[in-house]
Amino acid sequence: DVNINQQFIDFHQLTDSVNRHPTVLGNKISYDSVASFYNYPVGLTLPYRLNHLTFFFSALDWAAPHKIKYQYKIDGLDQQWSEPQAEPFADYRNIPPGEHILRIRAMSSTQKWGAPVEYRFRVRPPWWETTAAYLFYGLSAIGLIWLGINWRLRYMRLSYEKDTAETKARLAAEANEAKSNFLSTISHELRTPLTSIIGFAKINKKNLKEKVLPNIPDDHKKMKRSAQRNFSNLDIMIQEGQRLADLINELLDLSKIESGKVVWKMESVQPNDLIQHAINATSSLFTQKTEVELKTEIPSPLPSVSADQNRILQVLINLISNAVKFTESGQILIGVEDTKAQTEERVTFFVQDSGMGIPKNYLDQVFEKFKQVEDHQSGKPKGTGLGLPICKEILEAHRGEIWVESEEGKGSTFFFTLPTIEKEVI
């Protein structure tokens, strides 16, 4: 007989013996058949929870039944036979999963052991010890190793990219600083001799005009033409020298702003005062272009802005000068309006012209250094290409913005904003 988990089971009363049957503690067992005349199943298979088995057995000796001894062992669990005993049962707890063979033998009064009887049964492993589970563990381990390798490679790649980016940023900063220092040094070195050249050219031009040309006799036409040509050449030297001086000054200005060496003198300024000062400073440009009309659009009242007045005047003068430079006829409108950007009150300035406009392929480049818009008539760029980048740097230092809207052949409008310093208008 076989008791499972210390419970008696009448296997003959179970039906459909080939399939599974609910028995002890709600678990299921399976077996092939039940032995004839005995209550034990053939080919018993148990779940891992039902691994406490008690086997009952008996042997016959009509002459001396009280002298019968028994021995048993389960292959793989017991190293040797059990001690001889008179009790006809064997109790095994926590039998591990696997195929097992129970061997039982008896000895009568003749003191000879009979041939062993074998009983085969099987305990199923828990799901976490099945082949499918071990396959899952293996695949999981491979997956984890793969993920670990990929994570490591990704970490190394990100670290490399970070180090590369930091190195590039550092090298770029060092290069930018070296460039700024170089430009600053060269600009300072060039400005002194250039000032002397322009000064002496102006003196020579004045002497030529006042002392040489009037004293040349009218009949010396060849000498007079030569003097006139020298006079024109000096005029060109002065103009080009002044243009080069402007470039040097702009380079120095940009270098100071980029290196953070500029001391900003912030104060409360009225937008209409800024525009009026800029118009006064550029009035001579409009006298040279009589076909260009200046108009203003300044609503009142307006809130004050916090700004370095001279620097914002520099921005306005640059924008007005560019507008005049690229407008042969029509009008230039200078204005300001009160707007809001997010939660901060802002004042927006604008300079609008009816000139040649900016081609679309230049719109994204006008605020880059040394990017110049060509004159459609001459095909040559006007200016140094540093004015607008300087304007951008100045406005960014004021927490402002600058942008342009333009259509080729219809003119351009440059906008820039400054934050106000008070909510009420004055």
C-alpha cells in the first residue's frame, strides 16, 4: 500500500486511472493502472508538493511470522540498505523530483534475505525546475548579458560623446578666446598707424587743395591733371582708410562684447528719446539721399526700458544706416510699439525700409559675422558684415531679441525688443 502525505487513498475507487485525479490537498496524481489484489498504483507520478510517501508491505512465513525482518532503500537517496526491522513500512519525507526505485527485501527465520521487490514512481519537479523554466532562465541570462553589454557599450559611447563634446566645446572656447585676443591685439596695432595714415592723407589733401592747385598756371594742363588725379587718389585713400578704421573699431567692439569685458551702464530710458537721438545722429545720411523720406511712428505714452543708452543708440544707428544704404528711393519708417512676450512686458522697436530687400537665402545669415548682403547693382557687398552681429550681441546682453522680415525687391523690416522696467506707462 502507498499513503501520500500521510493520507490513505483507495486507488481502486478512483476512475479513469490513466488520467489525472484530484486527490490529496487539491493536487493531482497520475498512474497507469492499479495492481490486482493490491492497493498501489503502477507508474505513479506525483506533483512536487506530494513528496511524503509511506510504503506498507508484508512477507509470509507460516512457521515463524514474528521473526520476519525487512530492509529497504531508494536508489540514489540511500547509500545502503536500512537496518533490519520488524515494522512492515518505510516512511520517506521530502523526496526530491525525479525517477525513483524503491527496493524492499525480507528475511525469515532461515536468516537469508529474499530477492528484492522493486516499486517505481516519479515525482514531478516544480515549474521553476522544469526544462522550460531552465530554458527561460538561460534565455533570460543571455538577454541580461546582452542588455548589460549593450548598456555598457551605450554608456561608453555616451561617455565618449560627452567627453568629445566637452573637448570640442573647450577647444572652441579656447579658439574663440585666442581669436578674440588676436583680433584685439591686431586691431590695436593697426589702429595707431592707420590713424596716422588717414591724418597725413587729409593734411596732404588740404595742402594740395589750398596751396598747390591754385598756384598751377592754367597753361600747365598736364601738371594740373596730375595734381587733380593725386587729389582724387588722396580722397580715395581717406575713404578706404576710414572704412578700414570702422572695421577695426567694430572688431574691437565685438571682441569686447564676446569676452564679457564691456561694462554696461544700465539706466531708465524712454524709447522715444532713443529714437529721436538716433534720428539726429543719422540726419546727414538723409540729406545725401533726397529721394528717401524719413517717417516715424511712436505712440505715446510708452513704458521706460532699462538699457545702456549709448549701446542701444548704436543698434538704432546701425539699423537706420543700413536702411539708408540699401534704399535708393521711397521711405524709411522708424517706430516703436508696446508688446508682451510671455509674462514680461516688452517694447518692440522697428526700422522699415522700401529698399532692395534681402534674398531668402540670406535671411538666416544676416546676424552672422562677416555675412554681407550684396548690392544688386554693383554685385559687391556693402559694409563690413559686423554691424548686425554686434547689434545681436548688445541686445542679448539686454535680454532682448532681434530679427528681420524681408521680401526681395520690396524692402526689409528689422525688429528688436527690450524689456520694460515698470508696469505703469509714463
